[in-house]
Amino acid sequence: MLRDWLFEHPRLLFSIAVLLMVFGAVMPFLMVIKLVESTFFWNFLSYGSSTLGLLLGVVAVAASRIKQKRKDDNVSQYK
């Protein structure tokens, strides 16, 4: 059910992926300039969000292509 919903809304999935990747890039920068204390939790969270964002971005692009292919197949089917 969740998978079907995510494949129907690839733009939302891509937006979430971008936010996760931005968080994963900004947090290490904030740790380097010592605005946020570098702890194992923040390091792991920033790495995990960056990796998850990359994975979700790939899934969003694939879902977008699958959705476009279905749309193209349905249009060309009746011509």
C-alpha cells in the first residue's frame, strides 16, 4: 500500500530525498565550524540521511520513469 502510494507520487519522494541529502551535507559542515558538537549520533544521523536521500532519489527517478512509461503505453494503446 505504501509502495503504491510512493510510486504514484514520485515528486514528493524526490523532494524528501533532496531534503535528506541537504541535511546530510549541512550537518557535517555545521560540525566542522563547531556550531554543532560532533557526536556519534550526529555523525551517524547525517551519514544515514545522506545515504537514505540518495537511495530515495534513485527510487523516485525510477518511479517517475515507470509512471511515464505507463502513461505513454496507455496513450499509444488507443492510436
